[in-house]
Amino acid sequence: MNPCIVGWAHTKFGRLGDETVESLMVRVTREALDDARVSGADVDGIFVGLFNNGFSEQDFPSSLPFHANESLRFKPATRYENACATGSAAIHGALDFIAAGRGRIALVVGAEKMTDVSTAGATQALRGASYLREEAAHPAGFAGVFGDIAAAYFDRWGDHYDALARIAVKNHANALHNPYAQFQRELDLEFCLRESPGNPLIAAPLKRTDCSPISDGAAAVVIAHPDVARTSQKAVAFRSTAHVNDFLPASRRERTRLEGASIAWQRAFEASAGLSLRDLHFVESHDCFTIAELMEYEAMGLTPPGRAHVALDEGWVYKGGKLPINPSGGLKAKGHPIGATGVSMHALAAMQLCGQAAGMQIDGASVGGVFNMGGLGVANYVSILERQR
């Protein structure tokens, strides 16, 4: 058995005016330790994900979880950052720590407080996840990078406005059952399809309903060595993981494919001792923009290139389909506090696998996948998770 998630915590995502990075981290640290039934003294290392880049005045967050439990003091604590995959980077740090024999229990905390800055400030902060030498001038910032990718995809494979709209509708419908989600309201297909005052064009062809929101929030997981996990009340094992980075400039890559994501999925399956995509019961996938989710269907091998829309046409990616994608509502509707996102995806997947996802639950789920992406397909993390108990 590999290292396991043995406890988790998750705040609601959204505009959390009374919270700070510190208060969010403190809250999920306490709740995750309680959920795992471990004390601060039991923890051997702390791994913190925070993107920041101007969202918060308070930086250098690695010791902030100590404020939740003084027994964490004098433990090694490290801050991780890898754009929108920051949370998964922290999780991989914890897994490496355990694999190296440096500790048996690791606490991973991811958080972001994005709403304290203006929209212009948020756009500038997010711009740092692109290649500034070539992409900084785009008036729509990071959304503009994905808008260009969507336009390139449409130029090659035909217009798929309908597919993007259906992804938004699907994920908002799923988020109705997620108590942590920022948006808990349905979207109408016609509303998503049409540019309007309520759904303006952000970066052609992407409209507001194609974009994940600016969010505050935090999540935490406790990861334990398999010997410790054997006596835990619940355990979700990392059957395999993969991490692949690609070139930062989009100009150096094929714009209509997420090649790094595809390789990460391939390597994760190769390391999983015989599993393939058909063995997964769901995937939490990185839908920062609807075009990202659409292209990720191809990257994970669900459809051939240019045929991602078929997964929606056939109902494969809906709850009840052969591979539900983002039963949590995804980043699109759940929210996307950057440093928290990767940790959130793993926590929600663990809930699914332990049968504790309430209205989000996929019946009989025992194996699931997580794909978390930093930048435009630059940092790519895949986890294959399997319920132990």
C-alpha cells in the first residue's frame, strides 16, 4: 500500500470578506487534524500551497498553520508554488517526504485570498502564470491566453461553442450539491451560448460563463505512511502519481493539444500497476476555463483529438455517465482559490472514495483521478486514488 489520505478539511469557497490567509489556514489545519484523529505532535512535516503574487500582503506562509496547534512548532514547514497547480505541488512534496523516510505523517494546507484586490489587481496577479515576454500585452490577461487557445482549437476542429456551454451548465448543476461551492445556481444553456450584458465576452470566444471565478478559500489533507494508514479510520491510497512540466511559452507548443497533460496521464497509468482510464469511476479535472476541460477529455484519452465534444454528446462525462467529470462542480462553479485548488481536488476525491460526498456522491466509486494544471498546460499533475477503507 502507498501513502494514504487519512483526513481532510475544506472551507466554503467564494468571497469570504472576514477571512485572511492566516485564518483560512488555521481553520483547515485544526479541522483536518481532528478529522484524521491525529495531534499536532504526530505531524512530521507541513507543506503549504500559496500562489499569492500580489493577492495578499502576508507572504511567507509556511509557519501560519502553527497558529492552529502549538505542537506543530519546530516542525519542518515549506511553502510551495506552481501557479494553479500549487496545491498539488505541496501534495507531491509531502509524498516525497514520506517516501524518503523523513516522516510518517504530513499535513498539506492550500489557501488563497483573492478578493482583497480589485479586478485589475487580480488580472495582473494571474498574468504572472503566463510567459510575460510574449503574453503580457493581452488585454484580457490570463483569460486571453486561453481565449487564444480556444480560437486555435475552433480553427482546427470547428466551432464548439455548444460544447463549452454544456460544460458550464454541467458543472453548475453538479455544484448545486456541493456545500463548499462558490456558485450554487443552475445556468441555462441558452444563457451560456449567448453574449449578453449578464454574460459578456471576456476573451473571444470565451464569455464570462466559460471562466472560473476569483475566489477565497482553503483546504487541507493529512497524508500518512501506509503503516500508519492501516490503523486509520479511513484511508485513500495514492495508487500512482505523475508530474510533467512543459515549456512556459505557448508559442513553443502545439496550441490545440495539452501534450504535458497527456503525458502525465500516460505516466500515471503506467505507474498504477495495470489501471487504465476505463477503471476510473470519476475525475476531478482542472476546468479553469471550459476550453481547458474540453481539451482535457482528449489529454486523458477519453476521446481522440478534435472529438472531445463526443464525450458530451454521448453523456459520458455527466453523473451517471461512464466517466463523470467534476462531480464537485469543478473550478468553474466550485471556485478557484489558486493555492487551495489542488488540495481541494484531492480532498473532494477522497470524500467520494470514502462515500462521504453526500449529494455529490458517485455510487460505488472506489477509484478516481485528479488532474491539476498550472498555467496553460505547463505544470501537469495527475493522481490515481483508490479507497482502502
